[in-house]
Amino acid sequence: CLGITTAPPHIYIPTATGELTISANGSAELTIDITNPTQENLYITGFSIGGLECTFSNAIEVNANSQATLELGLLVSNGIIYGTTGLSASGGAEVLQGTTVNCVGYLLTPYMPTTLSGRLYLSNGGWVALYVMVNAGTSALIGMG
């Protein structure tokens, strides 16, 4: 036996999925679920979805071998998402007090269920693919026509 195994090594990579909820009153909320199966803490410095790119003033730490959820309120004007109203984390993540979010660009509000792709940026220069499901009921169209 030469110690050759047919099974590939397990490659544990962090994953991120999100949910963008757009309510009828025009407000929007972004929830990002992060799974970190690695043995190292992740330090998230920001994210991008479409043309919207946001950076955190302090990196958000996601513990090794844990799951975490980030919640962001979004600023919406005339169907355009252009910033955030707040940031909180739960699970294996920690947001340092006083952390602010700075955004550039914008994201056009999708008024139909769809999936957007984006990225979570890490302090080491890498990134994690982010897939965001959009929940926008037809009720969001009221008063838009």
C-alpha cells in the first residue's frame, strides 16, 4: 500500500448566502448567513452586490468552525439601494462597537424574486462568493406605478 487514497482531500471553504427583503413601504433589509468551517477566524471587511460596494470601518470577526448572521438595514430611494442604516451580527460573529458602514455605488431594487451574486471581502485580500435571494412580493409594486 502506497498510501494513495482515491478520495480527494476535504477542502473546507467559507460560504455565504443572503436574503434581501424588500417591503411594501420601500424599506429593505439584507441578511447574510456565513458558514466558516475552517480552523481560522475570518475577518470580513465588506461586501458587494451588483453595483453596491460597502466597507466596514472595523473588520467583522467570524469565529473558526462557526456560523454567523449579519443583518443590515438598507437605505432605499426611488427604487435604488444606496447605503445601510445599521449593522448587527449574531451567532459566531462580533461587530465592534462603533463600527460604521461606508457604501459606494448603488443597486437597483429588483421587484421580482431573483438571485443576485456578490462577494464578501476578507482582510487577507481574499473573498467569499455571496449569493443573495431577493424576496419582493407584488405588494412592493403598490404605489410604484
